[in-house]
Amino acid sequence: MHDIRAIRENPQVYVAGWSSRGVDAADGLVADILRLDAELRRAQTTGQDALSKRNAASKLIGAAMGRKDMAEADRLKAEVEALKGEIAAAAEVEAAVGKELRDLLAAQKNLAAEDVPDGEDEAGNVEVGAWGEPRRTGPSKDHADLGEALGMLDFEAAAKMSGARFAVLKGQLARLERAVGQFMLDMQTDQHGYLEVNPPLLVRDEAMFGTGQLPKFEEDLFRVGEHLLIPTAEVSLTNLVRETILSEDELATPMRMTALTPCFRAEAGSAGRDTRGLIRQHQFSKVEMVSITRPEDSDAEHERMTACAEAVLKALELPFRRMLLCKSDMGFSARKTFDLEVWLPSQGTYREISSCSNCGDFQARRMDARFKRAGEKKTEFVHTLNGSGLAVGRTLVAIMENYQQEDGRIAVPTVLQPYMGGLTHVGG
């Protein structure tokens, strides 16, 4: 959410900021926002002036009646009734214009940080680091072919019961997926100090609004009655501080939370992309990391969070690179995002496996999440960050493809073998 006072005071900052994030006619958008803001303030002033006049007239009625000046009392009563109408009319305008302004502001992306590069699409993203040597020799079968050949990955059975973009994992491969999730959750809690949380998977619209999924991206969500299934545990974890005022002591060290949950996405805007395999599913598991910080701590926390995600890939010995996303390729709520992309031999390229974003105070404004500094009366909005640590299904894909053997088996990464009962290979 955006601060209307900031837009009012520095409109050109928002024209430039939204233009750089791919918003067409940002100057017209800002003009509309300022017009509505002016209309709202006029309605508020009109209502307040009418209320003040009504209160004054009401007091004079008693005085007129005390003097037995009934004509004046009647005139004042008529004035009060007229002013009540003005107050009601102003309130109606205020409510309508206020809603229109809030809806318009709620639909606008966050502004990018100053060091985020310009760019129209993913081609504008910048590689800022890489680790490991991509596998370019040996077998390079697609993970779907590998899993089906082992009899442990069944898309046909899933399609019969659930339709496209679902999968059934069996036997050792199902256990490997479970091992991946458990290993990552243990790493984020035991080594990186995140608090494990088991949050709800069903949330209200207000929670989705708070993290920016609503109102703009409703078509990508699954609705169940009055609730929505979470597309990521970011929603549940971040909303733990909604409508809360934290003390500065509570944020002396950033508040860090993590969860391993199923996630549900309709993928409405991805027709034709990755329709086969595990990369783009309607249901998948993910270890999510969320941090709540003071404003001055969020940049350092962003680097730390991204390093926590990278540590998982390093432990699994999976080659990856870090990408700084350009302004037009970032998510709706982000002010700065690092994507981690893992090497997939079958595609001969890197694919996204984690996205770590600093949202600044954008989500906090939508959730009304604040903190109060010691000795201060006023409150400030917290900063929120979120990142994948990692997506379980995509990590499984990367393991299958990078650890595939000539005989079709899949070697189990050393760090996962204790989670697999000592098993060294899947498929034999």
C-alpha cells in the first residue's frame, strides 16, 4: 500500500517509479490519485464545516427558546435539519471517493529500491553471483522421464483424479521429497535461527490483501467457501503481525519465522508453460522464510535471507546462480528481489528455485503492522521480507537431474542420506 501523503508531496517520484515498473500512463494514474485525494479532502472539509455549524446552531436553539423567541428557534431548527442533510451528503461522497481512492492505491505495485536495475522483462535481470560447476556431461534425461522410468512418478493417475498439473510420487521418490523438505526445515531452524511455525493453510481475504495477492491476483488463487488456500506460507507467516504494534525490543533482532507447508496456485497466467513435470504444479510443498524488521535493518536482512537459501543449495551441491531482478520482473509487493536459479541438465539452463524479496513497508501498511521505538510516542511501519528456502518440488527436480546415473538410478545427496535411512540411491 502507498502513503497518499508521499504521493501528494512527491508525485513525480511515483510517476517515474511506476513507469519504470511497467505501468502504462503512470502520469495519468498519479493525476487520478491526486484528483480523488482532493475530492476526498473537500468532502471531509465540507462535512466538518457543516458539523461545526450544526453544533453551533443546536446550542443556539436552547438559548432562543429560553428567550421565548420561537421564530428564531424554528429558524435554527430548520437550519440544523438542512445541515444534517449536508453532513449526510458529504459523508456519502467521502465514503464513495474514499473507497475509489483506496481501491486504486491498493492495485498499484510497490516502488523499486534505488539499486534495482531498469528492464522491461526477465532479459533485464542481472547475474550477481554463481556457485558450482554446471553438469554438462553424462546423462541428462528430464526428471519426468526419470521418475516414470523408475515407476515412482505417475502423472496419468494424478490426472484421472485431479486433472492437469498434479503428480503422484511413490516409494523411494516420495520419501526423497519428504527428506528434502525436512532437511531444509531443519537447516533453517537449527542452523539459521528461524522459528518453526505450523500456520493455517486457509486464510481470509484480508490476509491475502495484506501480502498483496488481493485484489489483483485473485485468478491465481483457489477459493474454498469463505476462505482461500495459501499460495505460499508467506501469507500466513507475515500476517502473524497484522494489526499489531511491536516494541523496538521485539525487533532488536529481526523476527524470523519459517514453515514447511503445502502451497496451492491456479497458475492462471502460465498456460502452456512447464505443463509436463513437477516445475509448475497446482499443489506443491515449500519451505518459506519470513522476516519482520525495523526499516534500517531490512537491507542487511535481505542479504542474510538470500544467503540462508543459498546454503541449502550448497549443502545439496547443486550449481546455482543469484539474479538481481529488474524493476519490471519483480513481484507486486517487492521493492528488491534476488532469485536463485538452479542448473537443470535436461534444459541446459538455470531455472528459478527461490525468490527472496524485501517488501519494505508496503505489506505492513496493508496489514497495519507497526512498532514503537523506545521513548517515542509515534509508531512506524515495520519492514517485511520473504523468501523460499526452498521450493521442495523444484529442489527434487534439480536433485533428480543433477544426480542421475547412467543406469537410470538417482544418487542421494550425502546430506539427505540420514533422512533416507542410509539409502544411497533411489531406484536400487
